[in-house]
Amino acid sequence: MATSIAPELARSWLLVPGTAPEKFDAAAASPADAIVLDLEDAVPAASKADARAAVAHWISDGSSAWVRINDTSTPHWADDLAALSAIPHLAGVMLAKTESGQQVDATADAMPDGTRILVLIESATGLEAAPEIARADGTFRLVFGSGDFRRDTGMSDSPLALAYPRSRLVITSRAARLPGPVDGPSLSADPAALRQDAEHTRSMGMTGKLCMTPERTPYVNTALSPSAEDVAWARRVIDELGEDGHGVHDGSDLPTLAKAKKITELARAFHVGVSR
């Protein structure tokens, strides 16, 4: 990864099949803020053990990554946890097809204290249980498994059709004091579509996005970072109102100053043109 971005702020989350260890190093060197080695959907049942061993070996060898593990209803879940529980450098796990807070708790109980759990919401049941899931002690950040969600509900992939689940995950995350949720991946490789999808993710209030290939990560990073115009506006606001708010004159100034400070904070985190 080109820069080190805190996982609560990470924008692009690159999924890499656990059956493709030859791609692990390239993924780590990509512009992605975080990489997720996949033991679930990308790995057929007959290949789970080999993928698990490859992932465990690569991380044990000194690399850091997240790992998407199988859901709690499968026997693969326990095998995944057993293989990962003693590995150093594990960034955390991504729990597939989560539908209750108890599933998060069970996963946390099987891992070392403090293991961060990204929780995939991929069904109507999971979405309905999102507040409970978000408040589970082990939950670090919510992730929208948009593909499986569409299969479960019959919804299309149009922005209008998926506006409700995206909005609910954003509001639920905020209410539970979690970082902003991570959106599902784009289905197209077309640059215009990738830009549009990433901008839509941002417009919905989501602050991260899954990516299927390294080439798609820059579109996400750009869309989910403050623009140069945003940074310039924030600087003007802070100069006018003051870091300490000494220039505030009415009730609308404080929210404006807070927004400007947030933009500046993110710009520094993402190394976007903040000189002071």
C-alpha cells in the first residue's frame, strides 16, 4: 500500500482470493488502503483448506492483511478462526453474511482480545438486525455485501433501489459511534462507471468501498477524499472563523467550522494538499 491509512478511515478495501497467493504481494503494493484476503465467496469448498494455509503463511511471514472468513452457519467458520487466531500481523477479520450480534460475539470470543471485526450485512435479516450488530462489542465497521443482498431481496443494482439499505447502514453506524460503513464493489470496469459509483458511495455518506481489482482502487480513493476545492474552502472558513471559533457570529457558523475542520483532518490523513 502506498500510504498507511488508519482502518477506521480506509477508503478502498481490495478483495483478493485466498486461492491466488501470487497476487498477495501485488495487492499489498497497490494504492488500496486495505487488503482483504478472501476465504469465503472467492474460494470453492474443496479449496478452502489450501487457501487458508496460503493466507496464514503469508501473514505469518510478516505481512499484514484483513481476512474475510466464512459465515457462522458453515463448518468453515470454525476452521478459519482456528487457523487465524494465533497469527501475528492479522489486521482483523471480515465476517460474512452476519445476521445477529451473537454471531459477532462468537467470532470475537474465538479470537484474541481486541481483534477488529468488519461485519458484512448481506441479507434482509442482517439489515433488520443492523442496530444490534453495530452495538456488538467486537464490531469495528459495517460493510454492505450488495451482491448477496440483491440476491436475497430481488432488488436491482440501481442507486434508487439500494438507497434504503445504504442509508440505513450509514445511520446505524453513526448511531452506534462506528466509522462510516464500507459500500459494496462496482460491477463495471469502465472508468466512467467507476467514478460514478464511487461518487454515489460518497453521496450516501459511506466512507469506504470494496474493490475487486487494484486498478479500481484509485477511483475510490479520489472520490472518498476531500478534493482540492474542498480543502481550499475549508482553509478559508478556518481562517475566517478561527480554529477556536473566535470569528463565529451566528448559529450556522459552528456547523460550518466543524465541517471545515473535518475536511482538513481527512485531507491530512489522506495526504491531500494541506500545507498547514
